[in-house]
Amino acid sequence: MAENEKHEETRQEIEKEEELLEEKKEVEEKAKLDTKDEKKIEKEIVSGKKTEEKVEKEIVKEHVVEKKKDFKKSGKGFKKGKRGRFQKEEIDLSKWIPKTQLGKDVVAGKYKTLNEVLSKGEIILEPEVVDYLVPDLKDELIYIGGTPGKGGGIRRTPTRMTARMHKSGRRFKLTALIVVGNEDGIIGIGRAVSNEHRVAISKALAQAKLNVINVKRGCGSWECNCGGKHSIPYKSQGKTGSVKIKLSPTPTGVGIVADNETKKIIRLAGVNDVWVKAFGKTSTRINLAFAVFEALKNLSNTKGDI
Ligand SMILES: [Zn+2]
């Protein structure tokens, strides 16, 4: 028995020693790895391959990549919409902090309609003012661009692409034209240029909201004489570039007698019946749209109410 006990004791001692040795080895290996990494970075820094700044940048990059992964996982990223279509961004007015005096007045409740702001001659510098006062504002893209199609003619596109030559090729810019309105007497037009389709459209939308006017409506037709607000009170005209637009009042039921792009603008202004005559090079759609806008604007260039 005594021999057996001795044997067991020796075994236990040996096992303990082995465990200690293993632990030591592990610690040593870890230390080696750490020193290796540090040495590597130091060597790289000394040799000029990587400066300290670069190492820091790498760390930041890793951090950003991780964050992006989280962002994708959470599913709150970009919405996938219809291909090529412009998706409307929802505006959260509760987060809006007004910067101008007009904005502060609007939030305080001094103005209740946009017509009050416009009749006072205030200059709108924040698009949110219009969003706040006209919640049911609609917008429409005017097709100003075009690509030559098969069999002659051009296929209209929402943005106009222009190119300038560079020694390495062509550099493109995109122009967008947007009309906003509430189909009840308020209309605005905006144009913007950008390198990207989406950016150009959103910039044009913001610009259109700053450029709103009030359209005078009535019934100036001797055939109708109803006294309603379905048409315009008298003849009007507007001009931009070579394009000249003439508007005439009509009786009810005639509709908007014009091309598709002009129709979009006049419908958003809230005019249901009008005769339109166009002169000049109307295939320049930007000038056509601005001429229609001018003609609607000129309806207000009279003294007093009719
Ligand atoms: Zn009428």
C-alpha cells in the first residue's frame, strides 16, 4: 500500500508540473504574437511603408465598415423602389428648425395660408415654409430631356443630359425641371443642375418651393359667363427665349387645349379650362415651361380684383 501511495503522489506532482509548463508555453506564445505585430508595424513605419496616420486611418476604416454592416442588418437603409423612378422623400416637419424670421412667424402661427405670405411680398428662403402652409402640395416632373430614338423623333426623358469635352472623354451634367402646385391657385417652378439624376431632381424640387406664385382665376368667357373659377379672367401672355405663350379663357367643359407638358403646369395651377397658343421653338421644353409660368404670373399684373 505504501508503495502505491508514493506512486500516486509522484504522478500528481508530475501532472502539476506538466500543467504549469503548458500554461507557461501559452503565455510565451501570446507574448511572441504581440511582439510580432508591434514589430511589424514598427518596421513598416520605419521603412516608410506605413506612417502612423495610415495605421490610424485603417482603424477608422474598419470601424466604418463594421458600422455599415450594422446599418445593412437593421434594414433601415435605402428603400428599393421602381427602377429609374424618383422616390419621394418624406419630409418630417417636426424636426425643422426655422432660420429666417418668416419661418419663425409661420411656426408661431402668424400666417395661416400661403396667400397671406405672398400678398405681403415676403421672400421665401426656406422650402419648409411652403410644406408647412400647403400640406397637399403636388409635384410634377417636366420632361425636358430627350434621346434620339429609332425611326426619327426623340424619346422624352425627365432630365436633360449635356456634355462637355475633356481630354479623357465626356463629362456629363443633368438638368431637372419640376413644377409644384396644389391644384387650387398656387404654382411654383424650379430648375437645378447636378452630376446625379436624383440630386438634380431633389434640388429642383426645393427650388420650385421657393418660387411659388398665386394664380388669378375666373371666368372671362362671354360664352359661359358663369362667374366661377374654372378658367382665367382675361387673356394673358408670357415669353421666354423665342417661345411665346398666349392663354385665353374658355367656357366650361373645354379642358386644357395644349401639349402634355403645358397641361401638367396649368392643371397644377388649378385652371381647368383654357385655350393655349404657342409660338416659337417649343421643342426647347425649358423655355416652354417658363413661358407658361410667365403667362400665369402675368394674370396678376393688374390693379384691383376682377
Ligand atoms: Zn364659366
